[in-house]
Amino acid sequence: MNRRRVRAVRRKEWRHLFRDPGSLALMLLMPAMLLFLFGYAIRLDISEAPIGVLQQTQDPEANAVVARFEASSGFRVKRYYGDRDALRAAVQAGEVWAGLVVPKDFPRDLLRGEPQLQLLLDGVDANTARLLRNYALALMRDYAREHGSELPLQVDGRVWFNEARESRLAILPGIIAVVMAVIGALMTSLTVAREMELGNLDLLRTTALTRGEFLVGKLQPYFVIGLVDLLVAVGATVFLFDVPLRGSFLALAAVSALFLLVVMLQGALISIRTGQQVLASNLALVSTFLPAFLLSGFIFAIENMPTALQYLTYLVPARYYVTLSKAIFLKGVTPLMLWTEVVALTAILLLLATATFRKARTLGLLP
């Protein structure tokens, strides 16, 4: 491979990027935009959920239960209701997310060791309803334990690596994978297609430039931009969202560079196969964003997916990078402890590189 020819292609690509400052600015600002959007918009936990209360007895113990809900950070008592129909109508209208009913027999049931409350939940948002129920059960479990009403099974749970159980700590390292996948593939999906649309490849065939030199020179500028985007994303995650980076930054940078090469080759392959910038950009977006968002495991647990989809996730590079990113951020482990993910990413990289060069040869892209 001739370095001088690679340098010439690289210099040409940089000039093209600087002639289009709008696209260059978008490449540099998109990671921060996506990170802020996902970081502030996605919440998998509950904070100050508005609830309504129907208290059918004014016994001190019933007041203590309601006070416990009022003091909880997960709930905010929005209104007290006088009858069940009014509370049900409020839940139905969406004025409150849940309704707490303290029955008149609560003091007697408490003495028997069988305290019971009723929680009316809006099941339209199933995930929120599940979280509200779990929060309420946790409060009642603590209350029953304090009053000697032990439940049949008590679990003394301790959470490691995310002691506060904040969803953003688990989400933001995974969002970096989505950002890198979209940026890397979208940037490179336009490179070869642009040259094919402009007819520049016919001129390049008359030169001594080879396929490898052409592709390496084309991809190098976008690799540098991708690393800058990585620095922006990691900096925002650590310093703005207070997500701890317990592992080595160099280890995170190494696996990120590997993942960036994978998605860049994926975009280059799409660019070569389509030969059209609009089609290539759309395919790159669909083939990277949706799998990285839905099938990587950064929001939805892969173990909870149907079996067919679980096998499909093995083809998604973001699956392996999400595992590595979360482990380095929150657990402080080294990539050597997760060598299977590193090997899987490397294997995908080699397969994409082989497919890209083979497709370029089939199309007679360059000698």
C-alpha cells in the first residue's frame, strides 16, 4: 500500500469536508444532541409520580401509611378523594397515575399481621404501572417489617455498581453505542456513493490507486471525526450527567475505536452496494439505529426477548459494544475480562472488511 496515494485521497476527503461546513458541524454536534435527547428523555425509574388517596379510616396507623407515601421520593400525593368512584374517574382521566385505597379494616388487619392496601393502576402504560406497583410493595414491606408483620418471604437486597438504582447510569453508556453506530455508518455511507454518482471513479481507474488505498484514504478522516465524537459523548456522560467512569479511559477508547471501525465498514459496504447517496444514508440509518436501539440490550434486556430475536442480536455489533461500555463505565473491568465480546467485534470487522473489498472487486470499483 502506497502511503503517498493514501495521503492524497485523505487530503481530498478533508477538503471535501471543509467545503461543506454544515455537514461537518452536524457530524460534530449530533453526538451531543443525541446524548442530551436520550439522556434527559429516557427514564426507566419513577420520581414523584402523582397519585390520589382514598383513606376510609382516620386511624393513626392509616395516617402513618399515607404519610409514608407522601414522604417517598417515588410518589407525590396530588389529591385526596372521598369515594372510590371519584378516585377511579381521576385515574381514568389521567389526573393521577395511580390511586391508593386505605380500607376501613386496615387497623384490624394490621393487628392480625395481614395489612392490606389497594393500589389502582393505569395499565395503559404497562411499564409505569409495574414500577409503581413495585415501589408501593417496597414501601409496604418496610412498613410491615417495622410493625412486626413479617411477610412470608423477606429479601434483603443490595445493589452493586448502581447503588442509587438510577436508570441513567445504565442508559447513558449504552447511548454512546447508538451515537457511534449512527455517526460512523452515516458518515461513511455517502463517501463511495458520492464518487459513483459524480463519475469520479472512471477517472480514478486511470490512476495507479488501488481499492485498499482508496478505501483507507476515504475512511481515515471519518475515523478521526468519530474519535472526536467519542470524546464529546464520554465527556458529556461523565461531567454533565455524573455517570462514573470506573474503568480505564484508554480501554474504553480502544474498544470504541474497534466498534467505530466496524460501523464505518458497514457504512462503506452499503455505499458500495447502493451507489446512491440518498438510498445509502437511509439504509445506513435503518441498519444501525434501530438494531442498536432495540436489539443491543441497552434498554430492553436480551434475555426477555423472543428466542428468535435473541439469536438475531448476535449479528448486531452494538450488542457487544454495549456490554463492554457498561462494564467499563460501571464495573471498572478491563476488556480482557470480556474477551468474547472483543473477539466477536473483531470477527465482524474482518467479515465486513472482506465483504467490502470483495464487493468493490465485483463492481470493478478500482484495480
